[in-house]
Amino acid sequence: MQTILSPQDCSRLMKLASTLAARHNVGSAEAVNLIEAALMQAEAAPRRRSIADFAAGMLAVRSRRNDAIGADIFRDPAWDMMLDLLAAAHQGRQVSVSSLCYASGVPNSTALRHIEHLDQLGLVERTPDPEDHRRAFIRATDTAIERMSALLARMQDAAVGIERTRPHPTEVQPVQGEPAAIQLDAAMLQAVIAGGRA
């Protein structure tokens, strides 16, 4: 494996090594060892999928529950619709009413009642299709997207065995337990190394 670093990345790496050496009162070789250890920990850490991918994957698994159990007993149409809308929001795609009804896994009349209820709760918004007035699009509100994204991030953490001590964005997080300066630069270096493999 060959790694190619840009001059800017080399400069950041040298600054990080100098900072670590000063902070821990160690030589430059030991500081480099600290960086390598942080990178190895980051490489071994569980990876989070994007919220859109996680929501879509959860929806796919949920749609197979009845088949797996052998009984048609599991239904949560409102949640399934919100998962579909969350994935759509992150992917930048529009969802028609008919598509959302299909995603719910229940008859259209039942799905439409759930859409109406979600609208009344302020979780979704309906907008007419400017090209076809017979059709409307449904989108999750910004507040719903924010809350669902945070909830799914916690569910994903639980699924991969990560215990949170404080809230954080849904992107891949640095390794817990390392000083903040090491965390941020380790994440940057990991991305550089992954991109520079030949």
C-alpha cells in the first residue's frame, strides 16, 4: 500500500506531531506513534452508514418481518412512511402520495388516513405537483427530519455497539477517548490515506 500526501496534508501532519510532542512531552517519533495508534483505532472502529442508507435498509428489513415470522402481524405504516420520507429528504428525491402509500405496506385508504394524521401533527407537508394538478408530493418537515435523523443515528449506534456520551452529528465520529485534536486530525488523515492508496 502506497500513500501519497499533499503538501498541505504533510504540513498538517507535522503540526499535529509537534502539538502532540509538546502536549505529551515526548519526542517526535513517539508523537508519530500516537498518530499511527489513533489511525489504527479509527480504521478498526465500526462505520456508520449514511442516514438515508440506514433508513432505507431499516425499511427493507421491516418490510420482510412478516415473511420471516410467517404471520402477517407487523404493521407500523406511519413509521414506515416517515422512514421513506427521511431517506428521500437525504437523497433529494420527491415522494408522491401514491408512492408513500405503497411504502406504508397497508391499503391506500389506511395509508391516506396516516398521511392526514402526520400532516395534522406537523410532521409532513403536502405540495401540489406543478406539472400535474392531480398529483401531490409529500415531504417530511425540517423538524421531523432533524428529530428522525438524530433518532436513527442513535439506533445505528446501538446496532454497531457504540455508546454515546454526548450528542453529535450523524457523520462518522472520531475514536472515543482520544483528545479532540487527535480525533479531528486522525479522521482527516484516515480520509487522506484511504483516498491516496495506489
